[in-house]
Amino acid sequence: MTTALARIRAAFDGAGVTGRLHAVDIDSGAEISFGGDQPVVTASVHKLCLLVTLHQHAAEGRLDLTEQTECAPAGRTSGPTGLGAMLDPVRMSLRDAAYLMMAVSDNGAADVLLARVGLDAVNDTTAGLGLTHTYAVHTFGEFLATIKEDAGPGGAQALADPYVIARLRALDPARTNRSTARDMTRLLGSVWRDEACPPEHGAALRRLLGLQVWPHRMASGFPFDDIHVAGKTGSLPTVRNEVGVIEYPDGGRYAVAVFTRAASTAANLPRADAVIGTTAAIAVDALRGGS
């Protein structure tokens, strides 16, 4: 493991990021941690916590996943994908909103679901699963509003300024939605072992995580047709995250959480995206008996 940790450190350094990683063999419990207990900003990774809450409520009979919801343009949480980018009224089921939330990280869909279950319920879910360092402070609309307010009159262009970045509440784990890499792999393990929800709901959770469209982070470390990667990304200025499960054809399954913060404020940093896959692959290789 010592060699693997050195390689992980070198990879983060080479990509110009500060990284936190935790990986665990879901069945044996063998683990590797690189700052895995340090608090991190979750960004859209927190949508996984909301998804689990939604399915717990469905399993308990508190809601029906086929329940229809009206999503009017007025007041809809903005975003570059899904409902957030649509201009017209939309009617859909809760489970289809959950699909948009996970597949394309739709903020609008996430807040539709939060309006149905409540932010407190999400925190009750994470507490009930023993995720003691995981907490949601804001809805996604409120979260985005803090960025707009903290950026000031310069708007989105100001987010290239390191001094503006330094004052964003959204980048401070003490003041925004937060977790640790270890908490997130614990959550993923509970989903894959059907501990978070009954088996039929666990299968639905795993299906949605497998439908994420972004291949440029964790999945880039496992470019093989017989290895399945299911995950959820999270992105903010200077922040690139992903948590996921890697499943091998021999039955091996590994939960990995990688959270990064870049020194550069550039919006496009391919090496910072790719290092999530690189370090995840190093960690999984070590768990499978590599160096």
C-alpha cells in the first residue's frame, strides 16, 4: 500500500491538484486512504444522498416513485443540463426526475425532489447510515445562490479570480454541503450490499448510478469493456469530484471516492479530470493485490 499511496500523491501533484481519496473492497473491507477522513465539499456528489433518501421513503410507503410532478419554468433551479436548461413546463414522475439528477447532474430535478422529501430528511438518512461527517446545508438552488452572491458584480467571469475563489462559501466544507471520502465509500458500500434500501430499491439505485453520462473522470481509469463503472460526479470552480463503484468480471467490486481541488481557476483542466481515474485505478489495483 505504501507504494500505491506514493503513486497517488505523485499523480495528484502532477495534475496540479490537492486530492483526497478513499477506496474499499466492498466485500472484504480492505481499504486504502489518502486523506480519506478530511472534510471535503461534495457539490453534486450530494445528489447521491438525496437519491438514497428518495428510495428509502418509497420503500417505507411515504411516496410513490411514479408520482407525477409539475415543473414550471418560474422558480426552477438553473443549470446547464436537464430541467435547469429547459424553457417550457415539464411534467414527469419522481423517478424520472431522479434519472435526470443522476445521469446529467440536473440541479432543477434535484430541487424538485428536495421539495418533495425535504433537506432534513436527507440529513436524517446520512445520519442513520452512520455517515457522521456528511451534512447538507443548502438545497442546490441555495447553493448556487451563495456562489452568485459571493462572486459579486463581476458575475461568472469573476470566478477566474483567485481572490474571489477564496471567499466562496461553496468551497468551504465548514459552510456548505460536505462529507469525507470515507463516508462516501461507506454509503456506496451500503447501496451495493442492499443495506441502505431493500434489494429492489438498491437495484434501482445501482441502475441510475450506472447511467451517468460523464466518462472523463473515474471511468477513464478503467477503459475496458468488461469492467463496469457506476458513479456520480461533482463540479465547482477549482473542484472536481467523483464517487463510484468499479465492478470486475471476477466479481470484485470496489467503492472509490476522489475529491480534488485545483490550484488553477481555469474551467477546463483535462489533467485534473483524468487524475480522478488515474488515482482510482491505482487504489483498486492495490486492493486487488498490486503494489
